[in-house]
Amino acid sequence: MEDPRTSDNPPADDGEHSATPHQHAPASSPHQHAHAHHLNHHAYAKREGLMDNAFMMFLGAVVLGYFGFYLPSGPPVNAQGQFVPLWAIDMWSLRCTSLGMGLCGIAMLTNARVGELLYIFVALASAIAFIVTLALDQLDHANTVMNWLLDVLIVLINGYGGLETLIDLLRARKRRNLMDGEG
């Protein structure tokens, strides 16, 4: 069987990069042939990257789901039976982020652009939610829910991932606009 990374056949449509826009007339020059081969290699590398991204999103969903769904035992109340809003916010932030990451992984496998946009939204919203819980946690030490390091870790990972994905999409859009202007 032929190795898809070295094949001159265009890759299957992944929802974002279709073979159709990159198909050219048969390569009449070595430059055109090399350009077509580069595009095919890039598309296969992109597909492998999508699988890695989807796996990481599913992994995030499992880890955050463990902390959000499995660890809390019972309603968010303290020893005196009083409702603790911080615990509810933290618990539901973990649960929503877990569900959102799972949806991002599914979306990434079906349509890369939708998956990336959904991931940007979920990751940045999660980072903001955990910044809020971190701030509230520091204001109310008596009802601390999670170790503050876990909140910081979630903020850093999701904030960085969301911003990095947003910047990558904006750069790709700028490159496409430049290429369309040249063509």
C-alpha cells in the first residue's frame, strides 16, 4: 500500500482543506509538481495534527470530568449545611469545561474549522471561569474548594491553548488572504 505522505494523490476532504481548491492542471513544470506535492504533504500532516488535537481534547474532558463529576460527593454545602456558591461555581465550571472539551474533540474529528472555533470559545470561557473561581477562592479561605494550584493550572492550560489556537487561525486567514491577492 502506498504511503499517503509521499503520494501525489490529494487527501480526502476534512471539512477545512478540500482537495478541490488545490488541484491544478497536471504538473507541467517541476515547480508546479513540487508545489502540489507540498500541499498534499501539508494536508496529511494537518490531518495527523487534527487527530492529536482531538485526542488532547478528549483527554482534557476525561481529566476535568473526573474532578467535576466524580470527586464531588453530594450537594455543594459546608459542614454546617450552608450552600457554598464557590463550590457550585467550581464544580459546574469543571463539568461544563469537560463537556465542552468532549464536544470540541468530536467537532474536531468531523469539521476542523468548527472544532477549532468551538475550542477557542470553550478554552477561553473556561479560563475566565477559573480566574473568577480563583479570585473568589482567595477572598473566602473558609470555604476553599480546590487547591488553588489546580485552578491556576487550568487557567494557564486553557488560556494558552485558546489564545494559541486563535492566533493560529488568524495567521492562517491572513496567509490565505495574501495568497488570494497574489493569485
